[in-house]
Amino acid sequence: MPDPDLHGNHDPCPACALRREVMDTAPITRAEIQCNVCKGVGWLPLSAAEICRRTCEEARRIYWPEFERRIAHG
């Protein structure tokens, strides 16, 4: 079961982001935002399948070119 508290296991809630644009005037202390989309937590959890898909995509983007470069140069 994915842990939505871990980096990369959730997306920011777009509804909260829009509300924060209008309400957020303090750099540190933020007032609580009531949101029907995310229930006020500020992020939307991802499914295990989506987390795996994004992780594989990132690995292909970062690690495979380096792996192939090392093989080519022996």
C-alpha cells in the first residue's frame, strides 16, 4: 500500500493551489483551506500502479542512458 506522505507518491491538489493563490499572504503560517477535492490535506494520493509507472519512467530517463554509455565504452 503506497504511503502518500512520501515524496513522489502524491500530486498537489489543484483546487487547493488555486485557493492558496488568492488567500496565501503569509510566508510561513498558512490558514487552513477547506477543499472538497482533497479534504483539506493539500495533495491527492496516487495509486500503486501510477507510482510504479512514474518510477520506471524516471529510471529510463536517468539511469538507462548512463548504463548504455558505460557498456559502449567497456
